[in-house]
Amino acid sequence: GRSSDLHSLLLDFKRIEGDVGRTPGGQRRGPRIVDLDLVAVGEERLDIAGGDYPLEIPHGRMHERDFVLMPLSELCPGWRHPTRPGRPTVSEMLASVMPPDRHSDAAPGMAPQQVLPASGGLHGRAGALWNRGDKTLVMGILNVTPDSFSDGGENLQLDDAIASAQAMVDAGAHIIDIGGESTRPGAVEVPPEQEAA
């Protein structure tokens, strides 16, 4: 039946999480490598209690969680919650959990600010953060591998790479993503330390 199909899908999600390195336990509501969940499936209503992975559809607390509602509002803002009073839309539920101005002190701690690391804020180093939603950011891709399909070999010399990156910034790029490892089939894997250098 439908419920066993959905529960099987959840078990598949848990296997995927394990395959990419998520381990059971850990800090409750803490950072995770990956977190896959079934939030809603159309008008479906399901409640499977017990077992290792109980399943409630729609997710029992989705209406309280901006980190669930924000991406969902980008995908289907008009979807209506089938069990909440008044059948609110995703947009309405998101509006109810977000402070009037999330950048003010009007409602401190009410909703977490989603950010992206920038300016050296990777690999454990301190760095700047960009607030998600402040403005659209443009990313330029600078491939420094000899076999990139788009610009292979053009940026192998430091002066060439700097000139290409500067041209992207001049054209409006806010972020320069440096491709330090080829993704073509059979390419040699580059150690993270070498790629970061």
C-alpha cells in the first residue's frame, strides 16, 4: 500500500544518509552532514509510530520550522497543509514563523539566519558570512585543470588565472569558484590539501 511505499522511501533516505557519512546519534538538532526527510506528499496523511524511523506526513512540526518552510516556499508556496486549522499555505506558515524584519532586533532568536561561508570561511578558518536572501550572488567558475571541458588549460599559469578571475569580477561576479579537480570520467583524484592550496 501507499503507506508502506512511503516508509520504504524514508528507509532509502536513511540508507543514503549513512552512505554519505551521517552517523546515528550525534547532537540533537546539531549540524549534520546531510538530513533527508519526507515533509509532505500532496494531500497524503500518514502516521507510523514506533520502529527505528517513525513517519508522520505531513511532518508534525513543519509549520514551526523556517528551515523547512523557506526552501518549500521556493518550490510550492501555494501548497496547503491538509491538517492544520484553516489549511494554511506554505507562504502563510513561513510568514507566521519569521520575524517582521529578520535583520532587526525586533524578534531576536525567533528564526535562525541562513548564511553562506565566504572570504576564507572554509576549512575551519574564520571568515565573512553572507546572509542568504540579502541579494542574488553571481558565481564565476575558474577552472585551473588542464582538461576542463570549457576552458581546459587556459588558466594553468598564475597570471592567466588572475586575469580570468579579474575579468569575471569586472563582469559582475561576487564569488569565484576555483575548479581544482577535473570531474571527467577517469580523472585522477586531487587530495583536498592540494586543491585548497
